[in-house]
Amino acid sequence: MELAHLHELSELEQSYWWHVSKRRLISRWLDQYAPSPGLVIEGGIGSAGNLLSFQQQGYQVAGLDIMPEAVAYGKQRGIENVQVHDLHQHWPFEKQSADAVIMLDVIEHVEHPEQVLEHASSILKENGILILTVPAYQWLYGDWDRALGHHRRYTKKQLLKQTKQTGFETLKITHWNSFTLPAALGIRTWQKISPQSRSAEFPHVSPWMNRLLMSCADAERCMTNFLQIPCGLSIAGLFRKSSGGSHASS
């Protein structure tokens, strides 16, 4: 992640509809499948707004990030158990100690996601929960992804394959952020027609549009109680560590 993008994230993640809506979805899944108290470890903490929210839900929290600036944000927000670490390396926690591991829009940034998932599995308790979000549709890959350092965008099939290979069973998987897909299609088509260097800034929206988009996301989140959203710019998955699930080498 570019440093400028991290600073922008720190300013927006408590109010911008996309961050707030994603956090609400993940918090609900945590409440349902790994209720507090318990240990939640986040891989790729960004500016630590998620960890702060999980801590306020009553969880013990810890986090890892490859960027020292991200860890500094975490400590500034009063979260002590955060450290600089490459997720490709063995995670510095006791094996089978975590109730949940969360990586939100993280594994598309890493070269070897299966290796990262194996390390996550190794620190989860038996039947512990893994929550992932990833960007959807490789055919949408473009300037935004390159600016963010994405190696790939995902299909549900690809995400299911990677999690199954690393010892997880699927509890839920769904697209989300379906209501902005038409606009994204238009923007990405234009970018392919008119390629140029672009920064990874979040699209600016007015306060009323921010509220409207958040309401749309709230309605979509309620729908996921009953069905899988068939399309959307992102994929969210909830997985459980199978018995003997970690394939990571000791």
C-alpha cells in the first residue's frame, strides 16, 4: 500500500461508507460465529480502525502489518499488540491461540496467498473462524488495482479453492457491494479506453451520497442473512478451520 493511501485510509475509515459497511458485515459475522470475549488477530491492519472496533466489541485484539506506519497508527489508537511482520512468514503467536483471524482486502496483495492462509490456520484454535474479503472479477483488474499493489482479483471459485487447500471449510461466501457494480463497469471501461497513470484515491462522495450508499450496504447486508448476493465488486467469505486444518509446516 502506498503511504499516501494509508494516510487517506486513516482519515476516512470511521466515516466513509465502504469502510463502515464492510466493518459492520464483519462485526456481525464475528458476533454470530465467534462471540466475544476471545482473541481476534488481523493480518494487514491498515490504520487499525477495524482492530479498534473489534476491541470495543469486547475482543482481545492483535495485528500484523508489513508497514511500520500502519503499526504506528495502531499504537496511537491504543492497541499495543501490533507489530511489523511479513504475512508470508510464520505468524508470531502461539499455535491454536486465536478464536478468529481476519484479513480484509489483504490476500490480493500477497504473492503466495496459500502460504499466508496456512500461517493463519496454524494460529487458529480448532474450529476457529477465518474472515476474508477480496476484490472480485479479474476482468475488472485495472489502474486502481495496480496503484494499490494488487496481484489479482478473485472469483468465488478461486477463493474457495485456496481456502479448501489450506484446511478451511466454508460457512458463508457472498458477493457484496453489488449496487456500485454498474458504475464501476462504466469507469473501468473508460479507463481501458483512455489509459493513464492514476492514484489509488477513494472516490469522493458528498455527505448525502455517503449516507445513501451506507443505507444500500445495510440493506444488502440484511439480504445476506437469507441468500448469497450473486454479483458485486467484492467477495466476503466466512470459513472454519477443519479438524487438523493447518497445512503449514512446523
